[in-house]
Amino acid sequence: MIEISGITASQADVEITFRVSNLKHAEVLSAEVVDPQILCTKKNATTDGKFGPFGLLVLASKDLTEHTAVFFRVFRIANSFRVLMCADPSRSSLKPFIDKPIYGAFLALDPRYAKISLRTLIDHSIVESFGGEGLACITSRVYPVLAVGEQAHLYAFNKGTQSLSISSLSAWSMKKSQIV
């Protein structure tokens, strides 16, 4: 896990691109599994896999008690591969009685030939993520208690057993809009 520092993590624009290789070790996924939300719930950010979960932990407290995970997993289906993008806010807040649904989408890209990109916009309690240069978009509303303002942190992570590389990483602090 790598902390992305030098920015305001509670109000940021982050672009990260991953390259995976040696896909012969990818987890096999049955062709009948077609619901990405169910798959993201079963194989959430805490469930280790071969290629994934990897991505970003946003609005994270220093000790990771609170965080929202936006991540990918790569699966093999027959002779092709599927990239699953998930947004997992299940650990986003210590507040009780908050709905924290996990969302997911399959990206129409082949990781053998294309890099896997993620652009995430973080604005205090809104996390909007674009996977595969806009092939999928997932927006979450989260309510952190610890990871607010200057106490928020941002991390890139890989919990998969297979190594991957970060091809590019750019992050910027966002400021309040100004009307002139």
C-alpha cells in the first residue's frame, strides 16, 4: 500500500493506471455470473484474490478504520478476460444506520492489450469514479467521521497475490469553485 501525499485527500482528483501481466494466473469466473453488484459484494475489498482487489482507498483514516475502496479485479472467462470495477463503501463511516451499498460494473476492455485506468473525484462526501477511461462510472455518497478535512488520507493498494505495476499516477487538490 502506498500513501498518495502532497494533496488534500478530502477534495482531490486522482488518475491512476495499472498494467497487469501473466494473466494465466487469473481467477476463473463462471460465464453464468453476470451481476457485477453481487460479485463486488461477495468479493469485496477485504477478500484477497489473484488479480485484485487493486485500486484506491479514498477518504481513509490514518489507521484505515474508515475508508472507501474503489478497486478492480481481473477474471478469466473461457478464453477471454473480464475486468470488474467495484466501489465498496462498507467501511466508509463509523456512523451507525447508514446505507453503504456496494456497486460494480464490468469494463469492456481486454487487460492483455489495454491498461486499466481509474479516475476518482473526491469532494468531501462524494466519491465519483470512472473506470477504463469512462467505460464505467460509479458514484457513492459516504459519511466519514474520522477521515474528514486534513485527517483524510488516500492510498493506492494491491491485495491480490499477483504483482502488477502502476503505469501512471497523478493527483491534484481541488479547491472551492469561484464565480466571477
